[in-house]
Amino acid sequence: MDGVTIRLGTEGVGLTVEDESVIAEYLDTDGSRRTVKAQYVIGADGVRSFVRETLGIGEHGQESLGTAINVQFDADLDGYVGGRLLPVIWIANKDTQGAFIRDSATRWRYNFDIPADADPGMLSPEVYEQEVIKAIGEEIPIKIHFTWSWSHDQAVTDIWRKGRVFLAGDSAHHFPPHGGFGLNSGV
């Protein structure tokens, strides 16, 4: 596409809005600081939007509705899904509620909630493993690779445009992804 350059692995570090253009500063993959000048910028850079924060655009909404934990792990779950390629499997049993998301043949993520006042940093690898086992329904070998947490927030930006900069997607509004409506709201 003419006039478009995609720079993967870079980090935005500055943004200046002028009357006729916007100057964006970024760190290139080699660590050098570079600038690019454009007529407009669309800040579609997520919940923790660098663009929104740099321009001092606030947001309003509900305080955290809780904390979600994601556990990425390897396990052979084919016997449980009957060979079907199910992208998301919702779990609701007496011990845990959450969702399995399949990343590859044996790579999975299990997402579950902890109480809003709980500190995810205090959870041990054994707690994560037991939560996955409870969701599977029986003890099987699993290998945990990575865990992370995120907050269930709902907010909308105070303004959607500042001069030649527009906010879109999660940088403009965010909410828990339950139901998978993110693409619909992004459009």
C-alpha cells in the first residue's frame, strides 16, 4: 500500500499536535529515536493508550469489576473435546468458572476471575495449576508456561478527538471481553 509503512517492534515516546500535522516520536527496534510527520493520527493503541495519555485525555467509567487471571499451559485435551476444534470452551462447575481458549494443538489458556480485592501477585504456581485441573475435571499432566492478570474495567474517553488525533477501539472505550463483542464495538 503506497504511503503506509508498518514499523513492528517500535515504541511511541512522543506526540506533538500542530495546526496542519502531527509529529510522532518513536524508538526504533535498534533503540534509536526517530520521528514521523503525518496529517492525522489514529490512536488505536489499547486500554493503556500512549496516545490518550500523552494528550492528557481522560476517561470515565466504573471502577474495576474484578481481576481476571490467564494461565497459558500445554496439555493434551483432545480426549475432552472429541477432536472438535473449539476456539472457546466455557466452564461452569461447582469448583471454578472460566473459559479455555485453544492456541494450538496442545497450547491452551484458561481464564478465570479472582475477587476484586485479591492480589494476583500472591497466587502461587500451584494455585494456577489447581484451578486448571478443577476446570478440566480431573488430574492430568499440564505444563504452565506463563500467567498474567488484567482488570475488568469499563470506561469511555472524555473526548474522541483532539485536533488532528482521533481515538479508536480500546483506547477510546474498554470493557470486559466477555461474549467476544470487541470487534463489533471496535467497528
